[in-house]
Amino acid sequence: MTLFEIPIRRVERLGGEYTLVAEGEDRFIEAYFRAKGWEVTEDTYLLIRMTSPWSERPRQDLVRIPIDFTVAQFDDFTRGTEWEFDPGGYGGDGRWHEPLASAWEVVNAGFSLQSVIGFVMTTGRTVSQIRYLKYQQMAEDWRDEGAPAEIPKELLQMVKSENPWWRSHFDFVFKLDGITGAALLRAAGYRKTFRDTNDALWLDESEPHNSRFVEPQGYPSL
């Protein structure tokens, strides 16, 4: 069995700096909590962020480490970076709530912590938007084809995955400009039914309502 030594740096509100020594097959959170003398459940997770002098967006680069991420996977995921735990306690984005990206989502998209933060900073996305890269690519292809009234079936299914859409959430998912985003919603059968100074609600009355993120939620503090 391989032992890993993982420096725990700049742990805000969680104690001082030290080195965690654990076997690669151990689950990272369990090894960390065991070292701290804390209890852990299957619902426990940790938030980490890359330590960087240029990162001024406190929620854009957060990644959720799930309970089943092993010590070896955590070491590989964070290799070459300086990272820190984040104390959490963040709320939702207005009237909708997008869960923070899991380390599994980041890894399955082909990124490490270092490369995903580079991607975020060069594209203006958040880490959570990587789950929608296919949505965004298909929307861009539709736009580049002249935004035809007939939407490709797969893209149409993506648009209809939410009903209603808060416009700010739709823009977060598809990352289109304002005019093109409105055209895609209208082509999919949505109409703007409500607007205030902060947001607008788009509804497809031909489909059942299935919005997941109408009520904002908070993240647990550590």
C-alpha cells in the first residue's frame, strides 16, 4: 500500500498547517476528519479552491470534494497547485441555485484543479459551467448556422430540461448573448411571462413545469 503525504495549507477556520499521511485507497475526507478527531457521514463533503493571487471571484473556482474521493485521487487532482479549504456558507444566485461542481465532474471532463482554473480564467466561465460544455457547444453551433427556427432535437431537449427558466440561469447554462439566447428560447416555444429589475421568467406552457432551482439554497459552513 502506498502512503501519501498531502500538505494541508492555509486551512481557514479548520486549524493550522500540517501534513496528512494516509494510504491511497483511503477516502480523503475520512482520513482528514479522522486526523482531526471529527465525525464524518456519507453526506459530508469539503470545498476547496486553488490559491492564487489573481483569483478575485470567491465562488467561481470552488470545487466540491465528495465523500468517495480517495486520497490518491485527491493527490492526483491537486498536484502542481496550491489549494486551500473554503469555509463555505454561500447562498444561491438570486432565484435559482446551481450546485457547485464535484471533483468527479471536473475529472470526467478531463481537467485537474490546475487546468480547470486556467480554463475558467481564460473563458470567463465558472467551474460549475463545465457540466454544460456540450449545451454551450450545441447552442454555439445553432447560432453559427444562422439560428434556424427548427432546433436540432438534442439541443431542443436541453432547452426543455427546465421549465420555467429564469433568464439569468438560462444564460449561465447556454452562455449565449442576450439576443441569441432570447431567439433560442422563443424557437423552443418559451415566452417571457414575468420581468422585474433583476431577472425575467420564461415559460413553455406546452410542457409541465419542472424547474429545479427556483428557491435558492445555502451551502453548509465547515
